[in-house]
Amino acid sequence: MPDKNRGCRDAQRDRDKDLFPDEISSIGMTLRPSGSASSGISSLASCGEVDALPELPAQDEERLQRAARLLQQRLVLRQWLTDHGLHSHYQKLLQMEVMSLEDVYWVEDNAARAAIGKDLQRWTQARQTLPTSKEDLENLKADLWSAVVKNSQHQDAWTWGGMLVVSVSVAGLVTLAAMTQPALAPEAKHSLLQYVTGKYLLPSNCRVHFGWDEPKLVGETMTFTVKFYQRNGQPYPICDKDNLIVEVTEGTRRIATLIELGGTDPLAANTAVVKFTVRHAGQYRIAVLIGSCHVHGSPFLKNFLPGSPDPNKTVFVRQSSTVVCTAGIAHSMTIEPRDEYDNLCVFGPEDKPTEGYQVNITQIGNAVDKSTVTNCNIQLDYDSPNQRVRLRVTFPKGGCYHATVSLAGLQLHNGDFDIIVLESDVARMVHNNVASKDPDICYAAKLLGMQGEKFSKPKKVVCFISPKQLTIKEYLLKIIPKRLVTFRLCPSTKFHFDCSNNQYDGYDFFSIDDGCQPPVELISLYRDIIAATFTLFLLKNIGGSETFADKQDFFYHEVRKHHQKHYHEKLSMKVQRDKLLESSMKATKGFSVTDWCRNFEITFQGEQGVDWGGVRREWFELICAALFDSGNGLFASFGESQQALVHPNNKRPSHLKLKHYEFAGRIVGKCLYESALGGSYRQLVRARFTRSFLAQIIGLRVHYKYFEQDDPDLYLSKIKYIVENDVEEMDLYFVEEEYDKDGQLLKVAELIPGGSKVRVTNDTKLRYLDALAQHRLATSVRNEVEYFLRGLNELIPDNLLGIFDENELELLLCGTGEYSVADLRAHHIANGSSPEFLRVLAWFWTAVSNFTQEEMARLLQFTTGCSQLPPGGFQQLSPRFQITAAPTFANLPTAHTCFNQLCLPDYECYDHFERALLLAISEGTEGFGMI
């Protein structure tokens, strides 16, 4: 039966042969009908068979690929001309050597006028539609090539020249290159048939649709969809194996996403639904990739605005809980409006930033009606450049006032504070006090009660104020001073001015409470001067702010200033690893303060490690372990848990002397000094000190509440029971029985003079517990703490540490004890871009995501030489944590602690990698190469 399409195929074959006679004939190929017995591509089905491709010599294969590239360029050009109604001018343009779409850009107007003729205007309009960027041009060419593949004229002639045209171009460009040189196309997984027909997923054809209009406020779960299409424009059913990656980031913060592929609806088989929750205001980067290729338009940038101010998050910015100002002079304070997610609010021209705020100020004092609003001038305005609300208050006269600031009827987070207003002459006196170096600044007062006891008659006392402390003294016989109580000048010491029943007319009431010892109540004619002097001394001591970050910066600045005459020059020191504590104490025995301030260059005897910082950090790590680990005897824990806090050990082994505590204090001081220098010198203390020990370092009084964290077993079994229950029937006295490890009674210690005869009652049980805490946590280790402080204060002035509370001091000394994989991912450097390294890097993140806190600590110690992070986490690690490709295969990972660098070899599979990483961090966390 005759073939009706024979003439069409022959005509198409002739046209194709005429198009590129030189290219086709030059490689020794001829076009034959499908019935030929010759080998080669003779049908569409055979295009999908790799074995059907002809075996070609290398030089012929190269010419085939070159001809295919030229052919594809011309087909794309012809398709572009066809789309713009200019296809009749194709041959003329070829004669002008316009062989590709890129050549169109360079055609001169005169030449175009001669070749195009009456269609010149259409030509000009078509040229104007060409993109200006290389990326957009490539996208256009890809779309044109898709149109070529789908063109019915070429599909009708697949078995002849048309089939060869498309097959040669695609096979020459992709398939043959991938088969003959797999390294050039490691991800080529499509058959030739898929390339020819365009039946494969093309990222540039995929489209992303966002379900919201910008700008959007934070706080919602956002949803967008991704539609997937093949190269031929048909929908592509997406599945897990297609390696869809969606990354949503805001700055360095990575946002978790939920991806739903397809669904039960067949029409949604080519759709992925992506959801993520927005909490932080700012610009978000949304990257949608198939493997390593972005979809059309990716990455996208989306902006989210903060919400409306929230009273619980809006921050009143001031220097302390007590504000000091002068009568008749406007005092300015600022408010940071923040939304419920702690974003700083922004306001447009039509908004009213000060709307909804209410400021209430009442005077505190005798015979003052608290319901009466104080006669003062209050102004609220918006500071647009700093995005803050400014509160200006002017008081006509001096006095003590209480202020509350609320928003929408709810009090601000820290909108409750006292204001001391001084007359101008009194204000000058207070400022002179603060500027003076006179240690005997004092004012008369009367003591109403202390230690929970109310006096029947007020005692005449004197309040001494210095930059370090406030001391209340009583004068016996008017000449012999007796110290009654001392309050450290620190943020935890608070003044309270309100008294509901002050019976002493003419005197102003106030109480002082540091949260550790019972508060004292006083009256004085000089109350405002005492409180204002204390407050301004405090602000001067802590650098004008009560936030930890500001106090830390101030502390580091003051430490550098204190040691500005001591140079950080290198000082070589050789120690023995097996006798680390003894050899280190011997090496530093004759060190002066100047020597302790030098940069230690550590050498471990018998090891070849060169100290560029990593060996020094390891020495600090090991010496802290030798001093502070409970198993070594110098410090001990009250419980058996490995997480128990450590406390100075008064029952230490006999070979450990008080001088060891002095050395421990110097080591801690050295760490603080190195941290003050910043950068790679930052050094943390590897220890978990009890809160009561930290409190004694900064001069706070120990009380029973410290038992809850320091000795939880005792707290649950005894302390908590006494606090919550009636003790009248208990046979409890002010004594402490001490036992040995075998349970034998050693002695009975009296907690107060004559305590064995003083029975504990409900009224005195808290006093008993405080006395017990004082005995167990402080008095029993007084000598050890004294020697520790002696060593510490050689490098760090004692008044500087007093600006912190015990929790802040631990953060300052030891940094954070929690490790976040998200924090590491946001603050690391990856050196390497090969596919093999990227695969291993992905395995690394999978492995560390499953690490315990102990394994994370070991990883950090293996890489940096220290298992503790700085207070700011990985962001403050210097140098930055680095992950680098190692040029080896199946070896253990290695590290360069001097540069915080982890080197990862290549592995056959994830299981091998994980085993090698765990083995390296478990067995290789200590030691440098041995000689």
C-alpha cells in the first residue's frame, strides 16, 4: 500500500538537507528513508534507544555536536521570526550572516532596511521586545526551542529529516555529551526520547503563585503554590523524588516550611502547597529549587511589616528602676513600641503613634492623697528617625513620685517606676556627691526595724554611701560605730518609698531590699538625697544601663582600661599533660600581674602542636577541668548527678591546699581578661558553679533559696517541707548535724550563738533556713572563697563584678550551655562547592540535627578546642565556625582548632560518614600529634 505521507517526508527531508548541507555532509552522514537497512536513527521510537545511536569516531562526534549547536541556533532564530511574522526573510538574514538570535542585536538599521523592505517597522518592533539581560535571553531561547519541538511541521516529519534535525541537536548537546563524558553532566537522567519530546520537568517553566498582597503584617501563616510544567508546556506531576527544595530565610534566620505535594485531586498533581509562619518583620527571601536549579522568578523577595504596639512587649527605655530629675527642668524618657512578636513598630504618615498611651504620676509621701494626680507637665511625641515615642515630664517642685505608663489600658512591660525630683540646689549637692572621692558621704536616718523585727522606738543611725556599697551604722555612746547592715551597690538592691501608715510626721519613709537579706525600714529627712546618690552611683558603675549586653560591654571596657599599661605580649609556657595542674602552677608560680596579662603560648611536653591559639584554648579547657570538675576534689557537687553544680570543697583531699583556690581565681581572672580583649582571645570558663558561690563572688549574702538549684535533694527533702508546713511540733533547733560518708555523726554545729537551746518556730523558721544556708554554703567554705577571690581580684577589680547578678555572672564566665543547630547553620562558613562536598555537607547537617547536647559539645570541642560557646552563641565565635572539604576518601574528619575549622572527607554513604564523625569527636577531642 503506498505511503500517503511519503511526498511530505521527502519534501521535508530536502528542505532540512538544503538548510545545512555542509554540516550534515561534512560528518559523513546521509539521510535515508525509514525502510533502509542502514544503521542509524530512522524512526522516532529509535530515538529513545541509546543503542540505536551510531558509533562515531571522536572527530566525527565533535563535528556532530558543533553542527547540532548551529542547527539549534538557526531553528530558534527561525521560530522567533515566525512568531513576529518575519519568517519569509529568514534566508535573506542567513545571507547577511545572521545565524542566531544573538546576531539580531548587531544588525545595522541600513542593512535591515535593505533586507526586510516593507516589513522594517515590524522588524523594529520585534527587536524592541528582545530582553536586555543574558538570563532573560536564555529563558526566551528556551521557550522558543520548546515551540520548535511542538511545531506540527516538524512533528509530521519525525521519521525523516525533521527527526534527525531535532535528534541531532538534542543528542549532540546533551545526551551524547552526558554519555561520552558523564563528568560534564552528572545529573543527566532523562532518556533521549524525553529530551526530544520535551516530556521532562523544566524548572524555568514552573510558576509560583503567592496567595497574598504586599505588604503583609507579621503573625500569620502564609501559603503559596508552585505549579510544575514539562519542557513541552504540559503539567508535570510532582513527587518526592523530584528534589523540590524550598528555602525561606529572613536575614540569617531560616524559617521552617511545610510542603504538601499534589493531593487527591488529579488536577492538582502538578501543584505543591508551601506554608510558613511569619513572626519577624523584614524582608524574606523565598527560594524554590528543583535540585540546584531555581524555578522561574526564584528567589523571590517578600516584605512583612510589624503589627500594632503590644503593651506586654512595648519597652520603656530608661536607665534604672528609679529616675532622678530636677524640678523645673524637662526630663525626657523614651518608649520603644513593639508588637506581640517583639518587632519594633513602624508608623506611616496617616498613623498616630502616640495614641492610646496614658501616663499617671502620683506623689508619694505623708498626707498625700494617692488618688490626686500630680500637677506636672506631660508631653508625648514621636521621634520618627529613631522610631520611638518620647515622653517629656516637667515637675514644678521636688519630691518623690510614682509613675505608671500604660497603652490601651494595659500597663507597659516596665511601665511602673519611681521618680525622685530634686530642687536645683539639692541636685547640685547629689551630683557633687557622685563626682566626689570622699568615702564618708553620710546622712542621718532612723531605723524602724530589721531582720523581720519592728523596734518599739526608732534607732538613730547613719547611712554611708560609697561607689561600692551602702552601709547603715549605729553609734554606741555617740562615738563607737557599729555596722548593722550593708547593701552592695548593684541593680538587685532596690529602694521602696511607699508606706501606708507612716506615723512620723516630717520624716520620709523608705525601705531597702536586695532580695537576699531581710529588708530594712527607715525614715529620714534626707531620703531623696540618699536614694538619688545611690541611684546615680549605680548608673555610673554599670555604664548607664541595666541590660546584660550593655553591662558586659562596660565591664570589658573597664577591664581593658584597668590593664592598659600591661602589654599582651607572648609568653612561652611548657606544661605536662599528665601532670597538668601541678606543672601549670609551677610554671606560673613567680608570675606578676604583668605576666598574667601576657599572651600565653602553650607547649605540651612531648607534643609537636604549634600554638596559633588552638593549643592555648585546649590548655584553658583542660586546666578548668582539673580545677572545677567534681571528680578532682577541689570543687564538689552536693548531688550525684553529672549535671550537678560544683561548690568549693572544704573536705577536699589533703594534697589540695588553699593556694589551689588562689590559682583557680587567677585562671578565672585570666579568662575574663582574655575575653575583654575580644575576638579570637575570648576565653570561657568550663565550669558549672553553684549560684551561692557566684553570689559570694559578687558580694551577695547567701540565703536558703539557693538550695533549690545548688542542692535540689536537700531542698525537696527538707527546705521545701519546712517552708510549707507547721514546724511547731518538730523537734528542730538552730543547729546542723554533720555526718561522714558512712553516716556517722561527726559534730553538731550551732547556727547562731546558743543555737542548741533555741527552738525553731513558725515565726523563726525562715531565719533558721537562712542560717542553715549561711553555714552550709558560705561559712563552711569561707577560707576557700577568700583565697579564690584573692586570686581573682589580682586581675579583675572586685567592684566591677558587682554590676552583675549571679545568673549574669555565670553567662559572663561560662557563656551559653545550649547548642542550637539553627544557630550553627546561620553562623558558619562552608568552603567547597563540588557535588561530592555538597552531598557530605548535607549529611553533616542531618547528623548534627540528631546530636545530643553532649555530642554537640564534643563537636564544638573537637573543632574549636572548647566545649562552651560565647554569650552570643555561634555568632560570636571567632574565627567563624568553618566546614571545609578534605581531599581524602573514607578517612576520619580532622580539625584545625586555631581556625575553628572542621575538615570533612568524602564517603561512600551516609552511614560511613556518621560513624566516622562520631568516632572523631569522641576519640579525637584532645591532644595534638605526638612526637
